[in-house]
Amino acid sequence: MQSATSVRKDSTGTMPRARHRVLIVDDHPIVRQGLRRLIDQEEDLAVCGEAESTREAKAAIRELKPEAIIVDISLKQGDGIELVKDARAHYPSLPILVLSMHDETIYAERMLSAGANGYIMKQAASDQFLVALRRVLEGGIYVSEVVGNSMIQKFASGGAYISANPIDRLSNRELQILHMIGRGLSTRQAAEALNLSVKTVESHRQRIKRKLNLATGSQLVQYAVNWFSGREAGAA
């Protein structure tokens, strides 16, 4: 992990304002490289490190002490939901921006509830991403207009709002497991990634089937694969 604390003088010969140190957590090297180039060209921002798994991210936060972290939901050895929860528990004031390909209408509110300060999709324009990053660095909350309107609708209905999407019936843990099934992980692999027992994951699978009205394990796998493939296609 490489530090990014160098200071440059601007064209007037004066010292520029300090650059905010940002940690990137994403399991795709190309995404991390693109984000680093985008961030490092800004005078007030600098990437202080990168990580591709929850384990690496936790170590980087401890060692590099970033002023903000950018987190994807899909990570190696765990996922972004657990990382956000852990980071929020240990670093209450650390700004967290979730940057993901996954449908914001499903994940944004969940990630904010887990402790994130903002959610933006990877399809967003680069200037909008920078707006979101600076917003959370300033202590604000960032979501898209679509998500904001949905949250207002739920608040205005006094909790009576009922989504037509069956995925919304799932808990965060059940959604994590459905996501892993869609990625092709076995029950044992999902258990290892989430630090759970195989029996616990199996119990979650049974609840997912009931909530989605699926009769068999094969139907669950097919549903998860189709759902995950749809998310991937929508992000392309």
C-alpha cells in the first residue's frame, strides 16, 4: 500500500489545501486503477491505499488512517455490508461511500442502515462520483434522486409502504447469501466468506426459499443465478 501525502505548490507558488486521504476497496484491479487516476488528479483528494478483500481493508484502515473509504458490495473474503458495519462500529466518524454496480433501489437504503454515508452506482458520471465523495467527506449524505424520493415516500407513508419486489422481503444476511449463491458459491464457501457455520447458512437458505416462494434448492439456485445475472447485465 502506497502513501499519498506529498504536497505540491500551485501556479502562484502558494501551498494548496491539504488533500483528503481516500482508501479504495474493490475486488477489480481495473476499477481501482480507474478510481485512483480520477481521484489523484483532484487537488483536494489523494488515494492513500487500495484493498480487494475485507481483511485487507480492515488492515488498511488501521494502518493508513484514511479520511474516507470507497467500498464495493462484492469483495473477496466477505462483502461490503459486513465491512461497512465493522468500519462504522470501530470508526464512528469515518466517511463511507459505497460505489457499486448493484441496483441502488435494493441496496442503497440497506447500506445506509448498515452505516454508509452515501451510495452511488458505477454507471454514474465521474463528476457525479466526485460530488458524492466530497459530500460524504463534508459530513453529508449522498444518494441519487431516485433513492431519495423512495426514502421520502416510505417515510411519508409512516412505514405502511409495501414494495412489490420480493427481494425486499429478505434480510441483509439473506440478501448476502442470495448474492453469493448467484455468484456460484457453495453453501460451505458462503459460510466461510461470512464466517458462519454451514448449518446457519442452510437455515438462511430455507428462509429465502419461503420468502421467495421457491420449493426446492434447485429453484433457489436458478432464481439466484438469474437475479445476479440481471444485476450484472444492468450494470454493463
